[in-house]
Amino acid sequence: MTTIVYDTFCNMVACDSRTTTKNMIVTDNAKKWFDVNGWRVFCSGETCDIHKLEESYKANSFENLADLELIKYHHEHGVWYGIVEDGKLKTEPLASSYAIGSGQKAAMYGLRKNHDLKDLINTVKTIDFRTGGEVHCFDVTEPVQ
């Protein structure tokens, strides 16, 4: 899985770069986001989920997806939480800081303590083997290129 964090106080989304299967690390160099129609979309899940979610967004059909969570942002429309359940995408605006993925609980604790996002995910990497690799940070007020 992963650790993806949105912090309302600094207007940033951060994520790690590790993908895993049920028991193994696949890579520490994954890109856990994609851009579509001015949105940047981040996906938690296993190795193939981000690719399948991107294909589903482009086809505007989510019926072949397993359950997963996402965080997305658009510089004009804000930051949104989403979930795919039973082939349906549901989203809502995020009004507060939030984290998704296997490192969610540790990340939520760090958010409450106002840790720097990069440091926060680096700490989660020491607790959750599914979180690892480089940490990427994005300013949600900047347009997606």
C-alpha cells in the first residue's frame, strides 16, 4: 500500500514511492499519482491499482476496480477524498487534514502533532514496511501541469 497525506495547514499533499504486493516490496520508485483534466489523483492500494484507476478515470468507468481510496486535488476546486466501492467512485471535499493507505494511523497521529509532511512520511517508513522510497510533496494551490 502506501502513505498519502493531505495537510490543510501547509496546503500540501505528500506520498511515498513504494509499491507492494501482499507480502513483498515491488519497487521504491513508483509514481503514485496521475494527472487528468487539471486534477492530480493519488491512489492507495497494491502495485497495479494506480494504473487501473488511471485507466478507469480516462474511460469514466470504475466497474472493474477493486475497492480503493484516493486523494485528489485541483488548484481551483480544492482537495477531495474518494473511494471506489462496488465499481462506483464516490468523492467529497476534504475540509481537514487526512491520510490514506497502510500508514494512515501513524500519519494521522503525526498530522495532529503538526509534523513536517516529509519528516512525517519518513517516520512512517520506519513503522510500516509498505511505505518507503522517496517522499514527494505537492502544493495543492499550484495548477497541475
